[in-house]
Amino acid sequence: MTFTVVETWYLNDEAAKNATATMQAIDDALGDNAHHHPGWNGHATFLQDGADPRIITWIYPWRSAHDHKTLLVSEESLVEPLIAKYCTRPRVIRYAHELPVEVEHDHH
């Protein structure tokens, strides 16, 4: 099963005006630390909420919850100024596991 991190960022109005540039700046600030971590397991997908463009969700694979928690400790000092500059509140992080649901159906 794939272990997935679902990370939600709450941008302020100014940061949301150009969410792509904001997310690129945040990813640039955090990326090297994450990519060099032994728990890194692939790149993130960035999703902007359709109803509220200030809400951005990152979805990315990671090796385990334990490994991800060690990443969070290592990036605390990097994240704090980013949240202060771009966000209205701290990010929210959830962990998810992929369910083995069969999705290939022949309905034709």
C-alpha cells in the first residue's frame, strides 16, 4: 500500500493572488531538505481548492509516518517564516493510505 501525506496550506489573500509563485517559493525553501531525507518517496502534486483559492493541498508519497515526522522536526525552522509570510494559519498535515479498490471496469 502507498503511504501518502496530505498537507494543506492556508494562504493569505496576497499570497493567493499568485498561488503558483507562492507554492514555488515554499517548495524551493523546503524541497532540498525533503528530497535529501531518507523517507522521500516521490514528488508532490499541488492542488488549489476550486471554492477557495487560498487553500492549497499538497499530496505526496512518503516512506512512513515515522519518517515524515522526522522530516517535520528537521524543517520547523524553515516552515515558520513561510507561514508567517504567506499564510493565515499553520498548515494541516494528515496521513492517508491508498485502498486497493479495483478501478478498471468494462462498462461499454
